[in-house]
Amino acid sequence: MPHISLPEGLPGISSGFAFRPETAKPMRELAHVLLHGPSTLTAGERELIATFVSSKNDCYFCQTSHGAAATAHLGNDSEVVDQVKHDFLQAKVSDKLKALLVIAGQVQEGGKNVSTESVEKARLQGATDLEIHDAVLIAAAFCMYNRYVDGLATWQPRDPAMYASMGEHLATHGYLTPSTQSVLEVAK
């Protein structure tokens, strides 16, 4: 049961966005730039960072929806998503992404935990300053998104088909256009 009167039938962050559209707009824009916009990191890699941080924050809605988006970007390979969530150092991802996930994990614990050593290791694996910046900002933003979703005690259904549909929408259209209609159809 949500802590405040949120629109019924909208899962996770969608209900908070519908409750306060004026704050939803910049939050959607930020997610779109970070996860769907032009980057030298693939959209799948960026979704994996979001999924990893959300998993560490134990936010079911975000780790599942962004895991579904990552799966869609990775050719429906959910095994990699599960590997990143449970033991990213053994996951079938690049050493550069592993180094960026180390940084993202440090941000999730607290921004001051990011070490010069981890940044240097990421650079040695080929990470650019922009990629390091974006890994830090994705991790910081998802700490906010996760706390927003869980802090309002939003409805977080357990229907895998709903998340798969949402993930496909996010991978195809990004974050500017709500996937509310497709989510509601699957949730019924």
C-alpha cells in the first residue's frame, strides 16, 4: 500500500510520475540522456549499470524493469543481466564495463567511496572521462530513482510479462514516452 494517494494501477515510478508530472519531466529526460542517448557505451551496458545499482539498493521495480531493458538491448540474453546482478566480476561483459561497475558500486555505497585507484583501473581498461562521468551519474541517479520508488512504497507487481513488455518499450522508445498503456494492459 503506497504511503500517499498515488494513481492506482500504475507500477513503480510510473505512479509517482503520474502524481507529479512536473517533476517527472526532468527525471524522464535525465534517464533518457543517460540510458538511451548517444554514448560510447552501448545502451545495454548503461542499462546494466542501472540494473546493478538498483539491485544493490534492493529496488525490485527498478532492477527488474531496467534488467528487462538490458535484456532487450542484449538480444534477449537475460543470463548476462543475472550475472551482473549476482557477481559482475564473473559476468560475460567487458573488463571496461566491470571496472565501471566497480565505480558504480562505490557510488551506490556513497559518493566519497569512489577511489582514485578504481578510476585509474577503469582508464587502464579503456574507459574515457565521459564514460566514467556517466557511470557515476547513472549510479547516483538510480540511487535517487530507487529511493523515490521505494520511499513512496509504490506498487511493484511480480509479473515477468509486464516487465518484459516494459523493457521492450524502454529499449525501443527510451524514457521520454511513458509505457503506461502497455504496462496497464499486461498488468490486468
